[in-house]
Amino acid sequence: MSAPDGNAGTGSAPAHIRVEGITLGYGETLVQQDLTFDIRRGDVFVIMGGSGCGKSTVMRCLTGLLAPWSGRVLLGGESLWELPAARRSALMRRNGVMYQSGALWSSMTLEENICLPLEQYTKLAPEQMRAIAEYKLALVGLAGFGDHYPSEISGGMRKRVGVARAMALDPEVLFFDEPSAGLDPLSARRLDELILELRESLGTTMVVISHELDSIFTIADDAVFLDAETKTMLATGNPHELRDHSPVAQVRAFLTRGEADQDAAA
Ligand SMILES: Nc1ncnc2c1ncn2[C@@H]1O[C@H](COP(=O)(O)OP(=O)(O)OP(=O)(O)O)[C@@H](O)[C@H]1O
């Protein structure tokens, strides 16, 4: 189930993250099994699938928060879950995560929110941190908003601040948990454009959870499709390719909002 040739993304780039046969769950409950896929360096990679299939669970495993029951996650060649905890934490510090809500502290200004990871993980002087925060806000199109509080800006802007904060430590991989959830279509499209701009200008590998088809087709170079029923992946590859050529009916149905099934039945 490797990615098809002729992928629209950065075709020949080496794997940044390699997922090798992982099985995951909580307690006794299996969520996903036998997942194997590569995330190429500099790609926007989407984890897609219906509600509750395990997208966030897989992301927790890739971000060092949930150990797999079996299998390996190789990050830049290092086996994440076989490392000593201290080394794993150090590796994870090189990643940024943007959560659904943006997860900003309401009592802090936007600048203070972005400075938090810098205070936690660096010994930079306060003015250096402020300069970085200002630069990151400019990167997400919010130059000059540093003194505002989260309640003073729109939902779409809060998400952008979430992205700026996730980028505070210049991550090698940026993870997004349903970035456009709760946004109006225009703000959602702007966020997609921001993801593509940042990938273009910084070359950061982006891993995005999404079930929004418009967004998936706009941003994804490559993707994996998780199925809740069989509790495994049914395909990996470029979403346009999968929509048009996947031999798996569920994958085509998901990527065409069910129209492929209806066509086949007609
Ligand atoms: N902390 C947890 N403990 C036990 N079960 C959990 C936990 N978190 C999630 N689950 C269960 O694991 C399954 C997968 O959940 P997960 O949130 O990974 O799916 P998802 O595809 O991200 O869902 P959605 O699209 O609705 O956000 C679900 O059945 C969920 O109830």
C-alpha cells in the first residue's frame, strides 16, 4: 500500500516519519492496527477518515503522547518509542502541535501565549522572545496584534495564533488537529492557504488531521485513510489519485461524498 507513483507532492523526498506496522488502542480497546506509511520531508500529509476512526489517536502516537501496542515510529530514523523518555522528549520538542481550539490562554496576550514555549524550553532573554513572537505573528498574517487578548480577535485569527505558537520553537514537523473545525468556509480556506504558504517558505513537514474534503484536496500531497469498521488503513497516497483510481470502494466513496458508490450502482 505504498504511495502511488506520480504523486503530486515532493515525490522523491526521503521519509521524515516512517510508521511501521503500528497497532494502537486504550486499555483493552483496539483503535487501529497494522498501520504502515511514510510521511515525506516537506510534504503536507493528511490523516483522514470518518468520525471516531482513530485519527487523533494516531496523531498522539506520532507526537510522543501515546505508545503503540506494537510496531515502530521512526522520526528522522530514530525509533521514537524505543528511545529513553528523555531523548523522546527532546525529539518531540522539535515538533509543534496546533490543537483544534487553538488552545490559547485567555488571560494572556497573544505575544505572551507565543512566548510560553520559549520560556519553557529556551534561555532566551525576554526581548529576544518578544522579537520571535512578533516575527511568528507576522508569519501568520497578524503583525501588530501581539498586545491583543484571545477574546478580542476572531476564531480564524485565534487559530492563526495557535499556528504561530506551534511554530515558536522552529519545529521540523507541525501537527494540526482538524485546523479548520468550527471555522466559516472563508476562514477555513485562509487557514489552508496559510498551511501551504508556511510549507512553501519554511519547508516544514506538516501532518494534518482532516475530514473536510475541500481542505484535503487543497493541501494534501499525500494521505492515509483510516477505517473505523476494519480498524485499519485502507489506502495511502495522494487524495486526487485515490479518488480517481483507488480500488477500494470506501475510499472512493469518502473522497466523493458517496457519489462514486452511487455511480457504480447506477
Ligand atoms: N483517552 C481515551 N480513552 C479511551 N478511549 C478513547 C480515548 N480517546 C479516544 N478514545 C476512543 O478511541 C476511538 C478513536 O478516537 P479518536 O479521537 O482517535 O478518533 P478520531 O478519528 O480522531 O475522531 P473525530 O473525527 O471524531 O475527532 C474512539 O472510539 C474514541 O471513543
